[in-house]
Amino acid sequence: EAEVAQSPRYKITEKSQAVAFWCDPISGHATLYWYRQILGQGPELLVQFQDESVVDDSQLPKDRFSAERLKGVDSTLKIQPAELGDSAMYLCASSLGRAGGPLTDTQYFGPGTRLTVL
Amino acid sequence: GNSVTQMEGPVTLSEEAFLTINCTYTATGYPSLFWYVQYPGEGLQLLLKATKADDKGSNKGFEATYRKETTSFHLEKGSVQVSDSAVYFCALSEKRGGSNYKLTFGKGTLLTVNP
């Protein structure tokens, strides 16, 4: 069964350092999402891509966070500089994102990257 | 805007007990509704889905029925197992044009099943 891949699974960094997370969606999925999940809460959308274009980055702290999906396949989320409050699980998800059909909007999640900022 | 409200946990049950986790939503239009499950240290896994009123989603013994009249999507299981211990998230999918959808999650309900 196809899965969303993420790496690394765990990352420990010191504040003010740069960190990057990678996501490879399910093959053929046009839409890719990055979420942040703080312990004990539900995921919150940071950025959404349709192919290589950003369709929603309204909740992305753009002074320190950036995301790209240059070829419309895999994606990288970067934080620079990291702050203590960035400690969280970062989840990537993908969906078919093509018009029509019951699976268009179903999102499939990767295992996440647990970030700890010291 | 759209929102999802789940019963607050934690919920603690004995093995083979009946489970209900309540979920209600507020939405414009006709969203799809989802239940996701998250095991400790892992990402979210899709548990079940319903796309229109009166649809019943089911998987691994879990069921939920899309009730438009009560704007609810309660999760049920007749006999829980220790392996069902996890956090359960209710979510709705809002269409924002074309093939652009956004998921809105509830805060999650922690379920612990004791042997």
C-alpha cells in the first residue's frame, strides 16, 4: 500500500538553528499539506500545495518558515531560526486533489517528524 | 467558519466495553466527515469516512453515521480492545473551489482500554 514518506522521524536542535523536513507524497497525489501538531491538540494546517503552487499559506509564520514543492512531487519545510515554541510534530499529508470521485479530498498522512528545540 | 467539537477525554474503558465518542460539526455546505486515529508517536491514520447525509462509514469494527439533522458524526464500536488505545480525531473537509479542500480537526479524544 502506498504511503506518505517523511524524514527525519526525530530532530533535536538548538534555538536559532535551521532545520528542514522532507516529505514524499503518495505517487500521483496532486495536493500536499504540511501540518503542525502541538502535543495534546489537533493538527493545524501550515501550508497547502496544489502541484507546485501554494494555495494556502495563511497560517505559515513566513518570517521563519518556508516551504517549497519545486517539481510538484516531494516537498521541503524549513524553519530558520528555530524557536522553543516550534517544538511539535510536523505532519505531511497528501490527497488525490483531482476533480471528481470520492477520494479527491481524502488526506493520507505520513508518520510525522517530531521536532524538539532546546 | 467551519468547526468540529469532540467530547473531551480522556475516555477509559475496560476491554470488550462499548465505545461512543461524540462529534458535532458546524459547516456551510455539505462537507465530507472523517475519523482519524493516532497511535502514540505516529502520524494520523484514516479510520473511516462518510461523504453525504445518512452515509455510514465503517472500518475495523468502528462505525459512524453522517447525521445532517443533528450535525453529528459519532464514532462507535461494540467491543473495544486494548489495541484500540489511541487518540481519535473527528474532521470535516471543506471544499474551497476546484479540487481544493481543507480539513478542520477537532481537538482529539484520548481512549485508553484496560485489559
